[in-house]
Amino acid sequence: MKLHWRILLALVAGVAVGGWFQTSLDAPPWVGLDVADAPDGVRVTAVEAGSPADRAGLERGDVLASVSRDQGDEASRRALRSPADLASVLEETGLGEVRWLEFGSARDPVPVTVVMEPGCERARWIEPFAFFADIFLALLKMLIVPIILTSIITGVTGVGTGRDLRRMGLKTFAYYVLTSLLAVVIGQVLVNIVSPGSGAALGLRPSDKFEEVAGQSFWDVIKRMIPTNVFDAFSDNGAMLQVIFFALLFGYFITQVSDSHRERLSSFFEAAFEVMMKMAEFVLGLIPYGVFVLLVKVVGETGFGLFRPLGLYMAVVAGGLLFHALLTLPTLLKLGGVSPLGWAKAMGPALMTAFSTSSSSMTLPVTLETVEKRGRVSNKTTSFVLPLGATINMDGTALYECVGVIFLAQYYEGVSDFPLTIGVQVQVVAMALLASVGAAGIPSAGLVMMLTILGALGLPVEGAALLLAVDRPLDMLRTVVNVWSDSCGAALIARTEGERPLVEEGVVVDTG
């Protein structure tokens, strides 16, 4: 059975099992907080270590005056006059939802996520699924540093050192950076307009590692990109900006050494990248099982409320991909003197292969043949531009990563004190652009790259794993966009090299 059908089957099975847990097994709501009567509200008498209340910063002796659904929402505010009032609010709150506890003093309200009581019947049934979900997440984390390092170095060294290759390489890089940046900005604008993560009930636990991104300026981010100890950066998934910076620098200087050293180093990193690709294929082949256990865990804990925000998230990603593919890239083709409609018709076989395989690398042989024979681009151009594009040009992946991370950041902003500032969003855009360079051309590889951005922001990676539930159709769409952008780049660069690409036998594409 093909992978996408196995993922779909795992999705249905995970929802069914999680739904049975949700409806059949007892799970009292819990925040890890004991309270007693107080003159002006309820006084905290105990906070359990590691509980939602503990992570929210509540302490023994705090006085809670009221609780609301959203921060500052007067309509949903309920006064807390006794412990029974708090118990009543918890009973009416769905698992995974957030309530804002407000103090009788000038202290700011704090968000607390309502979860199931540890050790309850449903928690015991979910525990083995959570165990295997953690193993799957650990396997994904294992791939992050080596696949980023080897893929970026391989991509940079692939530009070559000859004068012609350097000239074509600069054009190719300029095109790939431009289109990827446009894709990321499109995704950023759409996800901020729709805001699918705000108020979502995803049931994900917030992190307490937001200090690094809070209040950071653009220059702070630039300064943090440079590693003081590169081996420390290799051991920390949260230091991916440093790993990317080192990989770009190391790859460039490989091209500057003598031929013998350059060939040995290039061969080593190409071999290492191939090994990492095989490892990634193995781990990503476990996606159906990962989807199953994750959905059992999440649906069992929080119910079906997560599918509405996930549906909005899917719509934003799909809308951004279509906008980029149908408007941005055709506009660039037109400006470069190439007929967008004619070129799209010529690229049909490559685009269909990309849609069915969800792999830029697997589609590459078809893309090469299609661009050369149907598009009439020279072998010199296709053999350089397209393999490089399959490695580093990931417009669709960059857009997906940006939307996915901001979607999750919007959620964490609502359930914790995560600061989704303009500075953070600029950091997301920059990292989505850089991480897309390291995205392997295999199904769902963009997920691994998304983990790098979440780690750099101090956000839990569990959020990206949850997006696996709806990833497959989006993976097919973004692979089409990746391949479509590669082919457009080949046509435009061929024009700058003095070639006259053909759409079909004997017909010249717009010459301007």
C-alpha cells in the first residue's frame, strides 16, 4: 500500500481509537491546584510540581479573584468566591482548553491549560501510545543537525568554481532566494490575516523556554547566528541558526581550497548527505505509525476540537501555495519573456510526477527530461540548475514552514506567555528561508526543517508532529510548487544565457 494511503488509514484509525477513549473512559479535568476560601477570592494552598498551574507560575499563597475564557474577556469572566466555583469552571472546560486565572492584585492574569488528571483511567490507556509518540519525536529530532549540515554544504559546494559555473550559480542562487522569500512572505501575510492558531484547542503543553526569544531585536538574532563553539551548536537543536551559518560558510570555503582537498571534502559530504537521506527515508517511513499514536494521544486527551484550527491551517497553506504557483511564478516568467501558460503545459509530466510522489528528488529525472525535451532548454543549463534546485530551491516547503511555525506560535501565544512579536516573525521568515535550503527532496522532509525553526524559538516540537495528521495532501501540493519553481528557474536562466526555450516542437516561447 502506498505511503499516503497508509497515512490516511492511520489518521482514521487514530481518530477512531482516540475518540473511543474520549467517550468511554473517565478523565477528570485537572490543573494541579488546591485552593481554599479567602476574603477576596480563593487562596492557593498547594501547587503540584510539573502541573499546568506550576508551569503557569502559580505559587502557594496566591489569591485568585476570577477566571475567564480569554484574557480581558469581560463576558466570560466568572468570580471565584469558593473552591466550588473553580471546580465548576474546570468541569465545564474541555480538556486541552485554556482558562485565564486573574488575581485580586495588579498582577497580570496567567493562562492555565486544563488537562486530564494523572493516573485516571483514560490516562492509563493513553500512556503506551504517548510512549511510542515520544520515540517517534526523538527519531525526528535525531535527524535535524546532520541533515541540515550535510545538505547545505552539499548544495553550496555543488555550485562549482569555474567562471561559467560561478556566473550561472549566482543567477541560480539569486532566483532561488527571490522566489523562496516571496513564498515565505505570502505565507506570513496569509497566516496573520486568517490567524488559525489564535484560540485553538490543540491540547499541546506550553514550554517555559521562551526567554531566549522574548524582546530580541533583529540585530540580536544576527549576533546569535555566529557560534562561539560550533560543536556546542551541533549538540543543540535550538541552535540551528548557528549550524546553518557554519554550514554556509564551510561549504563556501570548500570551493576555495585546492582541487584535491575540494574533491575529497565534497565527496565526503555528498556521501554523508546520501546516508542521511536514507536515514530520513527510514524515519519518515514510520510516519503512519507516528500519526496513529499521536492522534490517539491528542484526540484521547482533548477530543475533536483540534480539527477546526487544523482545517484553517490547511486552507492557509493551500491558499498560499496556489497564490505563489498561479500568480507569483507566472509573473516572473512573463517578465522574463516566457509564456506562463505554454510553459505550464510543457511541464505537465514533471508536475504530475511531483504530485504523485511528493518528492523533488524522485521527480528530478522526469523534470530534467521534461525541461530539456519539451521545454527545449540546453543540457548545460538543466544539468546545473535543476539538480541544484531539487536540493536547495523549496518555495513550497519554505511557505509551509513559515505558516506552520506561526500557526503554532499563535497557539502558544494564547496558552502561555510566548511573545509573537514582529521580531520573532522576522526570525521565522529568515529561518524558513534558510531551512528550506536544507530540506531534503523526500516526502515530508519539510517537517524535519520545521523542527529546526521551532527549536530555535524555544517552542515544543510536538506541535509540528501534530501537523503530520494533515500533512500528506499539503506535501503533495508543496512538492508541485517546488518542482514548478525549479522549472521556471531553468527557463528564466536559459533566457539570460542567450537560449531560446521552446514550448513545443518548432514554437518559440515569447521572445519579448
